[in-house]
Amino acid sequence: MRSHIACFDVFGQPGIWQNPYCLYGTKRIILASFDDTEWVHEFLHILFRRKRTYIQSMAGAKLDVVELGGGSTV
């Protein structure tokens, strides 16, 4: 059995940086990482907490592989 770690019910990439690219825009999130580091940190932390909750919900699932690859291309 194979699974992956999504951030949202019908959308999501495994990596923490992939969702901000899709949700906020690649150029905007890169610039924000220089201009407003506190906001970017909080944004990433919110996404991390969602992913952690999702991972915890998988406890007991009989999975052979949990994929973490893929992601945005710039």
C-alpha cells in the first residue's frame, strides 16, 4: 500500500515549501522570505502543523511506502 502526505483534503505537496509556492505564488513567497521573514515563518509553521496532524492521523495504517518526493518546479 502506498500513500503520500498532503496538506489539504484535495490538494497538497509533501514538502513544506511546495504549498506556499502554489498558494501564494513562487515569486511572492521568495520575496516575502526576504521582506517579511516572520510572516513566512508563521505561514510555514501553520502548514507544518496541518501536515503533522495528517501524519498523526495515519497511525496504524498498514502502509509500505509514504512518498515525500515531487514538488514545484520554478
